[in-house]
Amino acid sequence: MKFGSAVMAALVAASVVFADLNPIVVKGNAFFDSVTGERFYIKGVDYQPPDANGETTDPLMDIDVCSRDIPYIKALGMNTIRVYHVDNAADHSECMQLLQDNGIYLLLDVATADVSIARDYPIYSYNYVLLQHNFATVDAFASYSNVLGFVAANEVVNAVNTTDTATVLKAVIRDMKQYISMQSPRTIPVGYCAADVSENRYQLAHYLNCGDEAERAEFFGLNDYSWCGQSSYTVSGYKEKVANFNNYSIPIFFSEYGCNIVEPREFTEVQAIYSSQMIPVFSGGLVYEYVQEANNYGLVEVTAGQKNVTLLPDYYNLQHQFNITTLPSGNGGYHAKNKPSECPPYVKDLWEANNTLPAMPEEASQYLTDGAGQPLGTDGPSNQWVPDSVLSSVGGTTTRSSTAASASATKRVASTGTASSSIGISATGSTASSAATSTGAAVANIVRQGAGLHSFVAPAVVVAISFALGLVAF
Ligand SMILES: *[C@@H]1O[C@H](CO)[C@@H](O)[C@H](O)[C@H]1NC(C)=O
Ligand SMILES: *[C@@H]1O[C@H](CO)[C@@H](O)[C@H](O)[C@H]1NC(C)=O
Ligand SMILES: *[C@@H]1O[C@H](CO)[C@@H](O)[C@H](O)[C@H]1NC(C)=O
Ligand SMILES: *[C@@H]1O[C@H](CO)[C@@H](O)[C@H](O)[C@H]1NC(C)=O
Ligand SMILES: *[C@@H]1O[C@H](CO)[C@@H](O)[C@H](O)[C@H]1NC(C)=O
């Protein structure tokens, strides 16, 4: 295996100071410790604590934040966190080390508020700004042995009318796999975390696991809220999912779980998730979410200037469930030899993804050989734009831009007062009246200098403009 010697050398060198975790590899439909050969079950929590103003921030760049929380996550019995948003230009070494020291792996989403696959006009968001960002995030984390996998996108397919987004999603997965094979010191799996859309749940899962090996996802996460209160293996629908995913050939797990319709949450599903009924097919899951936010899914509350952590009843209930749940030994009856899926057929208004993927944008192919270059962090350009001709053909000047883009621009306006959307406005002379109401368009304007699909302003130029305007804080 290509990563063998490099990883071992790194481990040997590193073990002088500390013992890094063994990389996890995919075999059949399960995860395994690459050194001990033991099966790896995800026992995880989704981790995205907001900053003191309630804004999305990178929790792994701030040792005060991660060192506040990691002991509590470890005390829950967790071995994995999922982080949804990082700044790929920041230094993560201290928090990554603390995770290593506490036996915790990282499942990392590469999308940020401004750089992600756009649900409404996916093909235009598939551009070199997106790929440079995703590849640079791979670069920023690939050297940590406790990175479990990269999540190419979260819930971009969220209904029966957004399934064409899956075509771009799969192209992005393909490109990230190729980048990792050429630029990363070891193989790190790339996958997707799906909304649990009952109408086309299986089409999506099979689509991402069909066709050429180079195009297939390497894991499939399901954000699943079907077990509420004192439910059961059958009532929750887990049983049906296990039956339907029985022939699936890559690892599947719950990338979010923890329905909160009944509170406090008892988390009785933990015993089912790690039972001998489920583990031949599922590889565990991650509870949504560590810190309490307005949507009321938290295990802990953080107060007093971000310093004080209060454990909520859900925390103790979850800890109790892990305390009384023992994982079966051995390989859990995983399926070593399932075949990749058949590509699901086109069904209008239900499944409209294309089995022929778009080629990688020409400007991005240089990254495969030369590397992604400097990470642009959260101050880089957005990849989200739509040609004016397309906008005018659907009527109106504001984009039906993805919620991600709008939300982020709004957030940036709120948090900094000198948001990237205003940079876009000043730099392009756009007459957008208010960043808050036309955020999608404003963000799009950053990259929509000139006309035409491929005539983006170069990322460096945007950074330079920001710099000139004094808007980039160093
Ligand atoms: C999909 O349908 C929903 C609800 O009908 C609608 O709000 C949304 O704009 C549609 N999305 C697209 C991309 O057509
Ligand atoms: C911190 O949390 C504890 C409970 O965990 C509480 O008793 C204490 O008053 C809190 N302190 C502050 C300063 O909020
Ligand atoms: C779970 O086990 C840990 C370690 O044995 C113990 O400290 C904790 O009190 C237990 N918690 C619950 C809720 O059972
Ligand atoms: C697995 O089963 C599903 C239906 O449950 C089917 O759509 C899929 O093609 C099957 N895959 C293989 C490889 O047999
Ligand atoms: C699928 O993509 C290919 C290549 O981009 C294109 O030629 C074809 O028309 C697409 N098919 C559908 C149904 O959109």
C-alpha cells in the first residue's frame, strides 16, 4: 500500500514525543485500524461550538476552545468528532495533538460557509475556486494520522428536486480522491453525509457507490433522526435500513443522530447501533451535537465568556448508554466482498443525477501535479456564482443562491462588519443595495469579474484587494 512506509516513518519519528493514533483504513463495508487490524466503530459527537457571538468558527484553531471540550468528549467514551467548518489557513497542530493524545479521530467536512457545492446551480459552483479550497484543506490535514475521512459535502441533496446536485458531488469526490492519491502522504477516505430523504435515500447511496472505482465514494454517512424517545430497532426504521444496506459495499454510519422530539434524550438507540444486528452493516455514528445551540441538540452548555462548561442531562444519559454498551468482539461480521452498487436509473422528479460526470475544470487540473498552493482560509473568494445570462433567464437579479452562500454572507456581515460580501461590492462596483438582503449575489460578484464561465478574478487578486482595503486581519 502506498502509504505504508511514509506513515510508519512518520509514526516512528513522532513516537519519540507522543504516540499518534494509527490511521484508519476502509476494507469492505467497514473501517479498520491499519496497524492492529481491529475493526473501528465510530463512537462520535458532532463538534462545532460557535464563538462568543454565536458565529460559526473553526474550533480546531483555538487551543483554549478545544482543550476546554476534549476532556468532556473523551469522558463520554467517544473516539471521533465530526467538525463541519474549519479555516484551512489556520494552524491546527495544537488541537490535533490534543485529539491524538485523547484517542480521538477527526471526520472533517471541507465545505465552508462561502465555498461549497451550491444546491441550486450546482454546475456553476463546480469550479477551480471550489477545488483549490477542498484540496488545500486536504493539504492542511493530511499529515495528521487521526484524520478518519474527508466529507466532500453535507446534505446538498436534500429533496427530490435537487438530485442533479449529486452529479457535481460525485465529481468532487472523484477529484478529491485523485488529489489525495497524488499529493497526500497516505490514503484518506472521501465520502458524503446525506440528509435522510425517504424518497430517494437508496438511489443517492447507490449512485455514490456505482460506476468506475475512481468515481465512487469511500464511505456514506446518513444524518438520521428516526429513533425518537423509547423507540425500537423495528419502529425506528433501523431494521429496514440494515436490510436495505445489507449489500452495500462501503462503510455506512450515522453522521448525525439524536432525535430531540422527546426530551431529555435517553439515547437508547446507542445499544441498537452497536448491537450484533447492526454492526455487520453499520459502523457506528455521531451524536448531534456537543454544544447547546438554539436548535436544542446540545450535550453541554458553554457559558461565562466561553469558559464554563455545564453538562446537561443528555450528556449523562449518553454517557450512561455508552457505559452499558459493549462492542461485540472480532470483526463484527462485516461484509468484505459486497459488490459496488448498480447505478440507479433516471426517474423524472425523483432521481435525475447523471451517470456521466463532468470533467474536472481545466484550471484545476494543475493542482493535481503542482499541489493546491496556499490555503486561502475563510477570507478567500467564494466559489458561488451564476452567469448573468442564466440569472436573467430565470428572472430577477438576485440568485436563487444556495442557503450556504446566503447564510454565510449574512453571518460575515454580522460578525465582522466588513464582510467579504462588502469587499465584493466595493471591488466590483456592484449596486447591490444591502449585503444582507442580496448576499448570494454579492458573494457571487467577488468571482464574477468580467463575463463568461471561466473568467474569475484570480483568488490572489481578491486577497490583494482585501488587503488593500485593510479588510484582512493578520
Ligand atoms: C425544490 O422544491 C422546493 C419546495 O417545493 C422549493 O422551495 C425549491 O426552491 C426547489 N428547489 C429547486 C432547486 O428547484
Ligand atoms: C459554571 O458551571 C457550574 C455548573 O457546572 C455552575 O455551578 C457555576 O455557577 C458556573 N459558573 C459560572 C461563572 O457561570
Ligand atoms: C460512566 O462510567 C464512568 C467511568 O467508569 C463513570 O465515571 C461515570 O460516572 C459513568 N456515568 C454514568 C452516567 O453511568
Ligand atoms: C443492493 O440492493 C439494492 C436494493 O435493495 C439494489 O438497488 C442494489 O442494486 C443492490 N446492489 C447490488 C450490488 O446488488
Ligand atoms: C449527462 O452528462 C453528459 C456529459 O456531460 C451529457 O452529454 C448528457 O447530456 C447528460 N445527460 C443528461 C440526461 O443530462
